[in-house]
Amino acid sequence: MKRAVTKPDRVSLDKVDLSDLDRFRDDRAWGQFDALRREDPLLWNPEPEPNSGFWAVTRDEGIWAVDRGTESFATEPFVNMEELPHDVMDIRRSLLRTGCQCHQAARALIAREFSPHSLVKNYENFLHEL
């Protein structure tokens, strides 16, 4: 049974709070993204202490600029969905949660395995083994 798709409620920019996870759980968050794309596609979303907040980038051109601008948008010292104490960061670090220079060095080591040719070959082998 398909779930009915409903249009998100219109949300004013002053009511946007992407840190309120209950809105996502209750399927009430999506109108916020419409408001951000419409009114403020690059928004600083503050959070209560001890967190500091985060940037929300909601238009294609901004997302592409962040993705391509590794020098301007470096992720040091740590990137994660939630802010963590420093003593937990190394335990939770992964390639995606690593800053620019470390990320690029690790990515260069494994890039060949993620080329289109390797992915297709490995996926075909996986399917044949089923």
C-alpha cells in the first residue's frame, strides 16, 4: 500500500529549526526546506548548548559550490551529524568524517575500486554468485 504524498505545510523562515529531530520523526520537517530554498538557501542554524550549530545549504548551486570548494569549505577537525566530545572523535572517525587532506589521501588509495569499471565488474560478480 502506497503512502499518500501530501504537500508540506508552509513554514515561515523564523520557524525553521533543522536541529529539531522530532519534526523529522513526525514528518513535519519538509516545509522548512521549502522555506530555506525560497528565502535563505544558506542559513546558519544555531543549536542549544553544548552544540554550536551548523550551516544548511539548500539550493543546487550552493551544494555544488560546497562540494567543489574543498579549500574554502574544509571539514577539519571533524565532521559528524552530531557534535561529539573530543575524546570520542577518533573512535567515530571514518573516511567521510575526515578533514580535507586526510580524506583526499585516503580517497586516492581506494579510488580505483570505486571507478565505474570496477563497480560494474564487482557488482556483476556479486550477482553471478547469487
